[in-house]
Amino acid sequence: MRDKQHMNKRNGKYNMKDPLQNGISIQRKNPTNADLTRKEIIELKRYKKYITPYLSAFVIGPLMMLTEVAGEVMLPKFMSMIINNGVASRNVAYIGKMGTLMVLTVLFMAVGGILGAYFSAKASISFTSDMRNDLFRKVQQFSFENIDDYSTGSLVTRLTNDVQQVQNVLMMGLRMALRAPGMFLGALIMAFMMNRQLAVIILIVIPLLLAAILLILKTAFPRFGEMQRRLDRLNSGIQESLTNVRVVKSFVREDHEIEKFSKLNDDLKESSLRALRIVITTMPVMMFAMNVTTLAVVWYGGNIIIAGKMPVGDLTAFTTYIVQILMSLMMLSMVFLQSSRASASMKRINEIFDTEIGLNDDNAENKDKKVTEGRVEFKNVSFGYSGENGRKDLVLEGISFTAEPGQTIGIIGSTGSGKTSLVQLIPRLYDVTGGEVLVDGVNVKEYSLKHLREGVGMVLQKNVLFSGTIEENLRWGNEDAPMEDVIRFSESAQADPFVKTFKNGYDTEMGQGGVNVSGGQKQRLCIARALLKRPKILILDDSTSAVDTATEAKIRESLYHDLKDTTKIIIAQRISSVQEADQILVLEDGKIIGHGTHEELLKTCEAYSEIYTTQIGNQSIRAGEEAAV
């Protein structure tokens, strides 16, 4: 069990950003211009690899959208020609000719629009699919310390919703990147070619609209960032409630969970409404500007027509160009607005990419070396979890002992004494703060993580099974193991008897997290899974706490016979679980206060003697009560 300070850290008390979000706790300095430039270059290189494989789609998509632009710019001109030349002179043949040209133009636009939409979708979806893969790969590389810096809900949101926001804006951007500017410039040029006096009205409106758009974007960015953080909290709450639904029901706390969820949901709703008010405001502002400009053009243009200085068809086309210019600005504003939201999401995605992996084997000097004997040695080891301001409060101090190959080491101590922290240093789930941990005489830091952890079988304090069959879960230990070994080690872990009671045996489907087996059965399956690795070092972290003493005794006996050459480290709360061990360590406040055999500790360690007397005394009382009955 981890010390209290580390638990506080996990609960968010050391979070420097937002204790409710439980996000990354990172010391931030004020960046210089050089730092920003370097960061931008790194990010550009990062995104380049997602673009390069689909470069043709990134290019073709926007180019195809230009066909729509060309058609939209030309259609009003064709219409004005029909009105001015065909309708005015009642030339049916001319009207038919121009009408056919307009139909062909529309078909040309449709083909271009479809292809543009297809390639834009292909480019954006492929880009974010590769990014999501890299994000998940990066999270899989996280050390326990890295994982402690994020909530599960936050990681889920970043890999799903945040990536989706980037995909949406990329798809929209590819479709609008050339279309909106192209339509704006094309319509503006055509408007000036038709009538420069009327075009001046547009030049007055455009700066006002651009100023409004910039103000909206400046307001939107922080609101979208807050909305994503609220979504983190909601996902964390959902994940916690659903994972622990049995505890909720057993304590009749459904109303409490509903109320808690409602509060998180309301917070997200308010944050979303606050952010989306910007989006809601954008459309009326743009439509108002469009309508006012159109009215001004029609009024002023009407006077020009009455004066005989402009044909009616040109005013019709000019009005359409006004709408196109303002629509293109509206498209750009929506792209920028979505980009603002995507920028907040991209910032959160980059936090994952930029997280420095707490543990790696880049400097390992013996990457090809494997664990062959299972000898474990601690030399004056100290360890502490990262706390506030990077300070580490030690939870282990001055730990020294040696476990020879094939020996059984028992570890006992009160909750929070550092037992779990100690064994997690062997497979380098965490790194020591001071001292050395040696395996086969080699510092664990000199092994590759793959070879080191292949040599260590570990049954964690929290037993986890995955969806799939029992056999598939067991083969996590060794996916190539023959079925005979699967059954054999299941027998050693006392799992085979209850597995055979299931209708489908080892092909029985497990519910998520193994919900359709009891706690004791789950522990035995996890032990069997670890045994199937045939590890040189086996760590059992209080992994028989839900198993009755008779079954536990059979498991210990099987371990002794089947894993004679394997070093076994057993953490337990019951002295009966470790009293036959070759060595027993007694921990208290992160220090070894007793070290020896069961008999030696009864004589030399007062704390061990008290635990033994308490447990054996309670067992004697229970035995007497059962005999009386």
C-alpha cells in the first residue's frame, strides 16, 4: 500500500493545475521567443509525419473545392447575361444556350465538390487516426509516475474527444482553405468589374466584420479550454461510478452518485453554453451585416439603374456577389472558431506527446541481458513519490537485504509501511531515489525494461482481468504456452477446480474486469497468469487475501514444488502466509525493523511478536467457539 502522501497526490492534492481535473502537474517557466520557436518547429515536424503519407489527399481535396468556387463565381455572371441579353431582347435561343452552360457548370461543381469532400475526409481521418495511434502508444510507454499525473477520464477525453475536435477542424479547413478565400477574391473582383461605386460599400463592411470575428475568437479560446476540462471531470466521474457500481449499490449510494453526476453534468452544460454562445452570436452578426449590405446595395444600385447607368441583370449578379463575399467571411469565421476549440484540444494532446517518460532504458548498458537466476539485492535503497514542487518525501529508507535464487521472502507490516512500494522497485515500475536494486548482480537500470519485466512475474494488489475468455486472460502470461501448461499452472494456483465447474471451462467469457468471478477466484486466475510466465522472480502482493487459509496453503505448497528455482517474494497481512519463508522482512514507516526467520523474529522483533500473538490469539478464540458449538 502506498504511503498517505502519495495517495494524496493521486487524489489531486498536489495538482498545480486543477485539483478537480487531476491533470498534469508541471512546473512552467515563462517561455522566451527562442523557446516558442523551437517548440513550434518540433510540433511542425511532429505533424509532418501525419501529413506525408496522405499528401495527395491533402492537396487534391482543396484543389477540387476550387471547381465549386469557379462555378459559383461564374453562375451570377451567366445569370446577368441571360437577363441583360436574353430576356431583354426575348432571345429564347440565347437563354437556352446560357441555361445549358449553367447546367454543365453545376454538374462540374457537383463532381468537384464530391471529390473535394472525399479527399478532405480521407486526409483528416487518416491524419487523426495515426495521431491517435501514437497517443495510445505514448500512454502505453508511461511509467507509473507518469500515469499518476493524469486521471483516467482525462486520458480518455484526450484520445477521443480532443482528437475528434482536431479531425473536425482539419476536415472543415481542407474544404474551406481555398474555397472561402477563392470565393471571397473571385466575387470581390467580379463585383469591382461590374460596378466600382457599389463595390465600395463592401469595403466599408469587411473591416467591421473582421474586427468582430477577431473579438469573438479572442473570447472563445479560453472558454473552449474550460469546456474540455469540464468534460475531463465528467468522464472521470462516469468511469469511477461505473467501475465501482457494486460498491455503490452495496452502500445504497445511488442517489449520491446521481447527484454527483448531475453536478458534473450541469457544470459541463454551463461551460458548453458559455462557449457556444460565441458560436450562436457569430451567425446573427454575420447575417445582420449581410442583410444591411444587401439593402444598401439594392437601394444604391436601384438609383443607378433608374439613372440608366447600370443594367438590371448586373444588379442581380452584384447582389449575389455580395452574398458570396459575406458567406465566404462567414465560412472563414466558422473555421477560425472551430480552430479555436481545436487549438485548446491540440494543446492538451501536445501535453501527452511532450510528457517526458519517467522510466526508459535508453542508457541501459546490458540491453541483451536477461534474468537467468533470480537473485535480488537491495543496497541501502530509499524511495519517495514525487510531491509538490518536485520534492520527494521518502516512503522507504535504508532498505538492504538479499534474496538468493529459489528462496522465499516474506514481507509483513502495517498498511502504509511501504511494502508495495518496495517490490515495485524490482521490475522498475518506479526508480529508486537512492541506493541500488540489483537482479543477478546487475543494477536493474542496466537491463532493458522488456527483458527485466519478462523475468519478473507480478500479481499486483489490485487484481485485473480483461474481457475475453479465461484462457485468453491466462495467456497474458505466455501467449504461446501449450494448453497443458495453462491447465497445469491453473492447478498450481488452485484455479482449475472452479474453472471446470463453468459450462465452457477455459472458454468461458469473462465480463469486463472479471465481474463474473469472485474475488478469491480472480486472485487465483491472476496467480496462474503470472506462473505461466515461468518467471525467475515471482512477486505476490497480498494476492491471497481473498482466499481461504486451506486453499492458500495448497497454493504455497504448489509454488514450493513447481517453482523451486524461482525467487518468491510474498507480501501478506497474515503471518501464516509467510511464516515458512526463508526470510521475513518486517516493515514499519518505510524501514526494516525486523529481518530473519519466523522463529528468530518471534525472539528479536517485538512488532512481529505482537502481530503473531494477536493473530494466533484470535484464531484460538475462534477455534474454541467452534468447538463449543
